[in-house]
Amino acid sequence: MPPVELLLMLLLLATVIVVARLKDLFAAAMLTGIASLLAAGLFVLMDAVDVAFTEAAVGAGVSTVLFLGALSLTSRREKQQERTRILRILPIVIVVATGAALIYGTWDMPAYGDPDAVIHHHLAPDLIAETENKIHIPNIVTAILASFRGYDTFGEVVVIFTAGVGVALLLGGLGLRRRGSGTEEES
Amino acid sequence: MRPPSRVREMPILRVVARALVPVILLFGLYVQFHGDFGPGGGFQAGVIFAAGLIIFALTFGVEALRQVVPVVLTERLMAAGVLLYGAVGVLAMFLGGEFLNYTALDPLTTGHHGQHLGIIAIELGVGIAVAATIMRVYYAFVKRRPDGDGETREPALGAEPGEGTP
């Protein structure tokens, strides 16, 4: 693995270990933002710039703000609680077992950046060759997401909309209902 | 986290935010409308745009942002973005194609750029819906007040003391 990737991976590992051990929730929220920023750096190195945009803006930016917003409603420190021996050991056993299974799974994956990997020889060459002729725009990713898979993307937008409506109903109350009660000033 | 009254006493934060927010918003628009040539697209643009506005709210108070983007406006734009996407699909049907088959949009353009036109339109819908949804979620969080259990707590992020739903 190239040195820059390795460095980012090690920093990411250090960050998540610290997050798991911290009791101060404010510091933990800030560190999850840093973890997202490191992940965004990794995505840039993998040439997935659009994913990096999203990770930096959502992971490091907006969700950190939402964490802090939620934090201001509760206390700043994690509650100390007495745990039995089994409850203390069980989580680490589950995490280590899951991690081992995932690492075992990566043995079947092609090497990082391997040009002979299956994914580069199924569909991808056709899309690279044909997209410009069929869609007339140079960004193949946008062409696939917006045109070839337009139904999927429409579904995703509806999911985002539904999530927003859900949060508004659960936490904030929709504007219409507020105006109906006639107590709020905004509009 | 600090309430905005204390942020106001931090000139560096205010000056940096004042300089950065317009650049972030401009970059969001660039990602939106250049998404068919460079990396990015509606989702990324919407997220960046909303993040820029949230930085504005963190620095100058959520009340200042609410004067620019009222809560009701975010709710309407959420729906408008989804409807814009769907409308492009239905328009393609009226012009003789299948749902979301942008090639059918050809007669609207001078050449054979139906696909290009369709993609720009639906990406705009995605961007509006995503930006509005993130703003709405942010508003939902800052409007929450801690349940009155006698304990004094810091006011919600970016919220002025004494505001919010009773």
C-alpha cells in the first residue's frame, strides 16, 4: 500500500480507537468529524472525488453539527454504569469476530488497484466506450447515475425527502401544523 | 459548544466565516452546474450548499439564517426538488418517450441534447431536495429544547437563548 494511504489508514485507526475509549462526548463528536475527514482524504487518493466531497461535507461537516446539536440536549459526558463481567467482555468478542470475518473475506478480493480485477472487465469498458456517444456528456459517473440509472436516483431522492419529513415530524413539527396552532412567528 | 453570543466576541471566527461562506456557496453552485463535466452532481452540490449555510448559522445565529431561508421554505423546496425530478420524467412521457427517457426531450432543444438537458434538470431537482432536507434536519435539531428537568444546560447549537418551540 502506498505510504500516504498507509499514513491515513493509521491515523484513521488511531482516531476510531480514541473515539471508542473517550467518555467526553463533545471530544468524541469532534473526533468522528476528523475520522470522516481522513476517510475523505482516502477517497481522493482512490480517485473517487465525488464520494470525497460527500464524505467531507456530510460526515465531517453536517453530521458533526447534528451530533453537537443533539449533545446540547443531553449531558456532555457519557454516563458511567456498572457492567457485569460478561457485558464487559461480550462486545469485544463480537467486534473481534466480525473484524476477523471481514478480513478473511478480503482475501478473495483483488489486490488494491489491480487493473486485472473482474470489475474492470465487466460493463465498465462498454460504459467508457459508449457513454459519450449515447449521452453526450463527458462525466461517465453522472451519466450512469442520472440517465442509465435514473429510476434508482429518483428513488434515492424520494428516500432523502422521506427522511427529511420523518425528522421534521419527529423532532421539529411541520410548518403547516405550527401555523395552524398560530403560536410561532416564522414563515 | 458556545452560544453565538460568545461567538460574536470572536472576530477571527466571524471574519473567516464571512469570507468563507460565499466561496462555499459558489463552489456548491459550481459542483451543481458543472457536474456533467467535472466530478460532482446534485447530491454533492446540495450537501455543500447546505453546509455553507449551516456555517453561516453557527457564526451569526440561527435567527439570521432563518431570515434568509425560512423553515417553511425548506419544507417547500424539499418537495419541489422531488417534484422537479418526477416532472422531467413525466414530461418525457408526454413527448413520446418512456418515464425518465431524456432522449424524448429532444424537441425542446435545438440539437440532439435531450439527454444533457434532462440530466441538468434532474440534477437540479436532486440538489434542491438534498440542500433543503439537510437545512430542515438542522432546523429540527436546533429548535429542540432540553426537557425541563430543572437542570440548566447550554442552549441548542446556534440558537439564541429563549427561542424555540415552547
